[in-house]
Amino acid sequence: MPTKENTTIAPADGKLGILIPGIGAVSTTFMAGVEAVKRGLGEPIGSLTQLGTVRLGKRTEGRTPRIQDFVPLAKIEDLVFGGWDIFEDNAYQAAVNAKVLEPALLEKVREPLEAIQPMKAVFDQNYVKRIHGPNVKTGGSRMDHAEMLMEDIRQFQESTGAARLVMIWCGSTEVFHKPAAVHQTLKDFECGLQKNDPDIAPSQIYAYAALKSGVPFANGAPNLTTDTPALLELARARQIPICGKDFKTGQTFIKTLLAPGFKARMLGMSGWFSTNILGNRDGEVLEDPGSFKSKEETKLSVLEQILQPDLYPQLYGNLYHAVRINYYPPRGDSKEGWDNIDIFGWLGYPMQIKIDFLCRDSILAAPLVLDLVLFLDLAQRAGMKGIQEWLSFYFKAPMTAPGLYPEHDVFIQLMKLKNTLRWMRGEDLITHLGLEYYD
Ligand SMILES: NC(=O)c1ccc[n+]([C@@H]2O[C@H](COP(=O)([O-])OP(=O)(O)OC[C@H]3O[C@@H](n4cnc5c(N)ncnc54)[C@H](O)[C@@H]3O)[C@@H](O)[C@H]2O)c1
């Protein structure tokens, strides 16, 4: 046992309740996957908490424990689930409709999934335009809805006997909006909830209810949600960890693998055109220009921040970057993403790279949901509050302290994550200097 931890970490005893707004493709693939792993029906591929290791000390020491043996994480067997959706389908039916996992596998985890009946959602058609469902809370102000959600949270905890809770937004992408006056302070925000201010989005009502209930909150979509001074104030005041935004899964994941490589070699770039066809409900929601704008913002910001055109104007000063998503039902959740990259080298000679990624969106997202809920619960038990920058690894638009630009390079993000774990346990941080091996 290390003796010099920088934090005291409470043990992960008892059940961990995972609360999910949005019982759709991602969340059902996550829950069905966890139930399958519990029964030995599949492997948690893609999950750092389940498969990853962390090197400790010098390369000569040979100490490389599994992450889950190094820090006390909740066990997969201890996870229980609940959630909200505007549709009444239970998690089994929703998973069948999402058509991500094989019917034969779903049949084997049917019982636990059928028990997950979505609670009535807080929904506002102005924020998600393309879908309509009956399972919504009606009447009352936004504050009344926040209180109803807090009551749902209390009841969920009581009925499942969960010792701790985490909430993760896997709901549809809400339309793009910027922080307004109502988002500036907690007082303004609470006043706005009472006055039913239309600038408060449903996802913000869930986040408020979670934070008020002492529950850590992660945002898997590009919505503004907790990225406002008011909700940051609440998270810090209540000592609760939060993170977001927008799971980094398919095309953007590949972008953050490649772009740092081109920059490392000082290769120039004149264009990056990304286009996608996608046929699931997420794709349908993103047909709406307002929701697409939220996605476009997070997808576009990545390259600019990685390539730093202000520092390298001759390499990246004239970059043309475009991202398109088209709803194409035949493909369902199996998205196809094409990238055309125009780069240039020595003396400006141009080259092209083409990528065709036939990916499965929810298969890529599910392990991220698992890692995020386990790490957020760890952060909570370690007394870490507010934005968890070390979880940037999982997001397209990582939340940062105001005025700080986010780190998008996935390998720097991974180093930051692992160094945070080392820091928690009082191990030396790894700098990769390595001069000591040659003394
Ligand atoms: N799959 C990925 O790779 C990936 C990557 C990044 C982000 N995301 C985001 O994750 C989210 C979920 O993706 P998905 O493929 O599961 O979408 P989905 O459409 O299958 O599921 C979203 C669910 O949220 C529900 N919903 C909408 N508003 C709600 C509200 N206010 N309260 C409760 N439920 C609500 C919808 O009815 C739907 O069932 C989307 O916002 C998507 O953009 C997904």
C-alpha cells in the first residue's frame, strides 16, 4: 500500500447507481454490455478502467499494475442502473430498437434490462426538435421539474440501495446556445428556474438536480449544460466533480490521433474535409440545424486548438476545415465517416490522405460511459470537485477552467489521466525525461 497519497480515497463499498437521462443507443449498449460482462458473455473492450495498466516508477522497476488494482474503483458487479426518457420503452425494448447489439445477446440480458423502466423526462421541444414522446413531466415551472428529478433520484437510491450515485447525460443533442444572463450565477440560475426562463435547457435542469443531490455529473453530448458559471459554482460549492462535453468516439477520435502527428513533424495542412452518414436516432436529431450546430462547434474546435495556427501561420494559417453529418437511415448505428486531408511537406509539395472509417458509434461510446462513471465516482470519493480536466481523454470539447484552452492530443490526455492517478496514490509523476538511465 502506498503511504504518501495526496488524497484520502474512501473505499468503493456498496452499490454504485448510474442515472442516465436518455435511454437510447449509447446508454442501452453500455448497460447491456455491463450485464453481459457480469455474466461472462463478453469482454469490456475499449475500457481503460477494465483493461488498462499504469506504469509506476522507473522502466527498470517492472511495476505495471492494472488501473483497477491501483485505485479503488467500483466493481462492475456493483453497478445498478436507472434513467429517464421521453419514450416509455424499457431498456430492453430500447436496445432492440437501437439495433446495435445482436438479438441473441440481448435475449440473454433481457431480464435486467426489462427492469429498467425510464422515469418521466424533463423535456422541451425547443431544445430537441425532431423527436416527440409521451413520457414527460408536465405542469409546473422548471424549478418544479428540478424538484421532481431530485425526488426521482431519492427514490432510485432508496429502491436500489445504492451507496453512491453518478449521473451521465446520454440524451439527444440539444440545440446550440450560449450562456445567457440566467447562467451567470447560481442565484440567477435558481431565480430563472423559478421564473421558468426559456434559456435554461432540460439538460441543465438534470445537472442542477444531480448537483443539488450531491451526485457527480458527466455530459456525453455537446450541449452547454454544466459549462456555465452558475453550475460550476454549484459543483464547487457542493464539492462535486463534473466533466464533459461530447464523447470522443469516431471521427474526432481519429482526428485527435492524426493531427498531433502532422504537427509533431511540422507538416502543413491546407484542408480537412470530414463527412458522415448515420442512420440512428442521434443522426435524425442532428438533421436539425440547431442540434447540428452544437455538434459542429465541438467537432471544429479540435483542429484549431491542436494545430495552433497563431504559432504556425505558414503551416496552418489557411486551413479549410469542414464537418458534415447526413442522416441516412439504412446504416443505422453503423456510421461511415470519410475524411479527406490535404497536407503539404518540404517546399510546400502537396499530399493527400483519405480515411474511410466504418465504425459503430455506440460500440465505441459504451466503454467511455463505463470509464467515466467509475472515474467520476473515484473523484468524488477522493474529494475532487468541479471540472475534472484529467477526464479530457474522453471528450471532444473538454471542459476547462475559464480562460484555459483545452488539451486535445489524446496521448497528452492519457498522460494527464494516468499522472492524476499516480498523484492520487502518491507515486512519482512520469515525465518521460529518462536521462537517469544514461548516467
Ligand atoms: N455514439 C457516439 O459515438 C456519440 C459520441 C458523442 C456524443 N454522443 C451523444 O450521445 C447522445 C446519445 O447518443 P445516442 O446515439 O444514444 O442517441 P439516441 O437518440 O439513441 O438516444 C438519446 C435518447 O435521449 C432521449 N432524450 C432526448 N431528450 C431527453 C430528455 N430531455 N430527457 C430524457 N431523455 C431524452 C431520446 O428520446 C433518446 O431515446 C447524443 O447526444 C449523441 O450526440 C454519441
